[in-house]
Amino acid sequence: MRHDVNPMPSFKFHQITNYFILILLALVFSYFYVFDWRFLLFGIGYFIGTEYITPDLDTNSIPYNKAKPVWWLYKELFKHRKTSHNLFIGVISRLSYLIILYALAMYTLRWIFGLPVFPAGLQAEFMQFAREFAVQIILFIGGIAVANAMHIVLDITYSKVKRWTK
Ligand SMILES: [Zn+2]
């Protein structure tokens, strides 16, 4: 019999837990009178952080298989349940990875079509975007980060409970 040192909850279990927490968060948002477009943006981030950009992109998981070509290198770079499953560095590693991919794709596309490659500089372009949409970006990324944190908390709790009840 195979003994799993770190048993993992299924994707379905992650979905159910995350969406249950999202309902509780909706109540918190209503309490603070920000149950409007702000919750919507947070909710979209949270949804993406549950379905697509999750800590399990470091392994052959359901979210990983939804966009395999995008995350292939990420999976190769990060060992399962290490960096990607870190509460703070995890989400940062995924977002930085996507930004780098985006920058590479933009460079390539603009270069192919003979367009000026980031005339104002890549950093300047990002900074301008960040300044203009600071609140929206924080809410959206906040949604991803909270959903990812819930994933990690469930992973840890699940493994602990499984080990105790063995
Ligand atoms: Zn996990």
C-alpha cells in the first residue's frame, strides 16, 4: 500500500471550501458597505485564484491542465508544495511568472509586427497602469491572494487531520 506523506484534498474539495468562504466574505463586504463593484472585482480575482491561478500549478492538477502550455515551465521550476504553497511568496511567484510571460509575448509580437517595443519602457508602462488602476488592481489581486491563502490553509489542515486519523 502506498503511504502518502502529504495527502492532498481534491480540487472539488478546494472549490467547495473556497466558495463557502467567498459567501462569508460577501457578508463582510456588505457589513462594510463595499458590496458593489469592489466586491465584484475581488470576487473575479477570487474565482480566478480558485479555478486557474492556484498553488497546485506546481503539480499535475486540474487547474494546471486547464492551461498546461502556460504553466509548464512553472511546474518544472517549482517543487510541489514548496514555494508555490508558501502563503506570501507563492502568489507573488505566480504573478511574477505571468508578468514575465506577458512581457516576453509583447516583445515578440511587437517585434514581429515591426512596432516599437515598449517605447516608454516596460516598467514605465506597468507603472502608469498601476497608478491609474491602483484600487482595482489591489482588489483583483487581493481576490487571487485570499483564494490562494484558503487553498494553502486547507492543504495544511487536511494533511494534519489525515495524519492524526491514520
Ligand atoms: Zn495544494
